[in-house]
Amino acid sequence: MPTLRLSYFDGPGRAEPIRIALRISGIPFEDHRLKFPEFAQLRASGAFPLGSVPVLEVDGLRIAQTASILRYVARIGNTTLYPTDPLAALLVDSALDSLNDTLSGAMLPSLFERDPQKKLAMRAELAAGPMARVFGYLESLLEHSGGPFVAGATMSIADLVLAAQVLQIRSGTLDGLSGENLAPYPRVSAVAEAYLADPRVVALGKK
Ligand SMILES: N[C@@H](CCC(=O)N[C@@H](CS)C(=O)NCC(=O)O)C(=O)O
């Protein structure tokens, strides 16, 4: 097994599904959690290939991009977290890109907005626009697969990302968003329960 070091901020964000995938696969790794000054200093020194995190060092080789890292972890962990069936893998990849690219990209500006009223207005636009499109799309994928997960009965890396997103929205930590925003998407919402009920996740003490 290669020596792995995952660098990210000291919070869940994009890294949490990678940490979970590593833990439920039983793969040892260094969980390098950065405060912003250290991030800024490391970025200025060129430590992050694209200037962003997460970055996974694999025997010292620095690799960027959350979805690629997730697929790699699923493969070396020899788990069913990434399907071998091409159509199931397509569903997982499409869900991952919709969450990591479309939804996260649309959410980013509101995370940095300091004016509370502007932030709420941005969140309302997010909920009515990109979030509705992404969750509406994932709802249709879940209906097609029969659930409870994106590709059917087996939990994948896309479900780790989706569950983290649903739980973050429900937690109320994103001003202007709450569980009410998930009411139109019952299958999307139910992915969080299926994730929390997975014995490997239960063993990690996740709530
Ligand atoms: N496409 C990349 C995006 C990574 C990304 O935007 N990371 C954010 C943190 S969630 C970051 O490093 N932001 C700091 C910056 O770009 O200055 C991925 O999926 O990993």
C-alpha cells in the first residue's frame, strides 16, 4: 500500500468523503488539516498543483481533483465504492461531477459573502437554480436505479459526497438553507439515511 497524505482545511468540505472512503476501506493515511495561513504559505510555495485542495500525496506524488482521488481510493481499497459495471460507473461519475462541479461551484461565492442579507439572497437563488437542477437530476437517477443509492443497492463514492451535502444542508450551518429545501427531493434526502445506516459508516460513529 502506498504512503498517503491528504491535505485539506480543518473541516469537512470536499475532503470528508475522501476521509470516509479511506476509513471504511481501512487504508492508513495522514490527515493533514490546514489552517488558512499554512494553506496560503504552502500554496505560495507551489505545494498544490492547481493551487487548491484537497491534494492527495501518493508516495510523495501530489494529486489534485476530488473525484479522481475518490475513484483512486475506491480502487485501492478493493471495495464496491466504485462500480465495475460501465453504466453504474457512468451514473456515479455523472452524480459526482454534478455535485463537485455544478453544485459546489455555484455554492462557492455565497460561502465568501460577508453581508448577511446578500448571503441569504444568494442562497435563495442557489436553491431555486443550480441546486434545484442538480437535486432534480439526482432524484431522476435515483428513481431510475431504484435506490437507495445512486447506482442502486450498493453505496458508492457519489453517495458519500451526496450524503455529506444533504447532512450539511440539514445541519443549518449554511445560512438560508435547511432540510426544507430538500423536501421536493425525497430520494436525494433518503441517501443520507441509507449512508448513516451502512454498517461501515455506523462503525465510524457518524451521525
Ligand atoms: N476541482 C477541484 C476544486 C477544488 C477547490 O475548489 N478547492 C477549494 C476548497 S473546497 C480551494 O482550495 N479553494 C482555495 C482557493 O482556490 O483559493 C476539486 O474538485 O478538488
